[in-house]
Amino acid sequence: MKELHTRTIWGFLFATVLTAAILLGAVWFGVLFLIISVFALREFYALCREAGYSPQVYPGLVAGIFLFILSFFTANQTINYTAFYYILPVIYAFPVYELFRKKKEPIANLALTGFGLIYVTVPFSLLNFLAFHEIEGVVNYHYELLISLFIFVWASDSGAYILGVRFGRHRLFERISPKKSWEGLFGGVFTALIAAWILTFIFPQYSPLLLAIMAILVVIAGTVGDLVESMIKRSIGVKDSGRFMPGHGGLLDRFDSILLASPVIYFVFRFFL
């Protein structure tokens, strides 16, 4: 009971800070999520080291910072997409740097360094393109899609937990996560759709169908993201990815759903709307 109490309080504080930063504007959003992306990437590299590998932590973090900042300014059209060419020297520096490290399993170290950027930094960077989008020919910061994305994740988590505990009988992916059930997944879809219906009154510029589709995609992609992170932790033999927040584990534990939901929602809005 005490653990649930602690989890609830810290979860509420975390959601409040996150929501406040998004609502306060582009600078607050950018700074907070840059910090989160850097520490989440550092957490991933710490997991790799726990597994016995030696990813290039500091070069990877520098590349992650560079990638997020480039994405932020590209999304708000301060710079154009050609700026991403400047990250190529950083990426090609990885194998050169590995020559001088004299670490075991250099291929694995290089692969994990790059995968960390793809798995952690890219999804956070894509949030910039949800935050900045064009309306009537003008690109500005709009928080509605960001807020909706996180609300769907939180609503899904709550619904999956409540209905999963109460009615969960059929395991979703028992080998990776013994507690997740199909009933919990459908419960998450149900609560996310309720959240989508409520958001149609708060953000009337978005159609109910669009928000409903977004909610379903977020639940499915977020569930897969949760399973992927559980697979990584299980392969290493750890319960939590870190100790970022009491009762919640690490940053990757908090954002595992976002890591897959963010790219899915980005591609839907980029190519189909």
C-alpha cells in the first residue's frame, strides 16, 4: 500500500512537471525534453554496460544532444533539413574512436552506441515535429498533439492496469512480461478512447475520428514499446532501467511507450494527413 501511495504521488508530480513544460511554450518544452533524452540515453548505455558491453557513452551523448537540437530548430524552420548533414562526421567518428579504445567486442560496442541513438534519441527528437507544425501556411509551436500523445499513454496505462488486474486471464506476451494480458490491452484501448472523446471538446480543431485513430495507435505502439524495454531489461537481468523516480524506476521505464508511439504518430501525421 505504501509503495502504491509513493508511486501515485511521484507519478502525479512527474505528469504535472511534464504538462507544465509543454504548456509553457517551445523553450520550456525543448529544454526539458533535451535533458530527458540525454539522461534516458545515458540510462540505456548504463544498461549496456551492466550487460558487459562498452558503448561509447560520451560520444553517443554528444551525438544525441546534437541530433535533438538539430531536430528542434529544423522543426521550427529556423534551419533546413540540410543541417542534418553535419551529424555525419560525428557518426563516422564512432568507428575511428573505437580503434583507440582497446575494448572487447568492438562491433557490439559500435552497434549499441548507434542503436541507443535510434531507440532513444530519435523518438524524442521526433516530438519536435509534433510540437511544430504548419497551420494556414505558418509554422508555430502547438502543444495540442504533444498533450494528446501523453494523455493517451497515461490513460492507456491506467486502463491496462485496472482492467488487467481485475480481469486479466489471457497473457499477451508471457515470455517477456508475465503480467500483461489481452484484457489489459483492451482496457487500455477503452480508456484511451474515452480520453480521445474528452479531448474533442478541448481541442475541437481535431476531428473525433483523428483523435480516436491516434489513441488506438498510441496504445498499440506503446504496448509494444513497453514489451521491447521489458525484453531488454530481462536479457540483462534487472527489474528497472534506473532510479529516476521512487516507485517508477528509471526514465526508460517512464518513457518506454513513447519510444515507439512517437515515431508511429509522427509518420501518420507526416505522410497521411
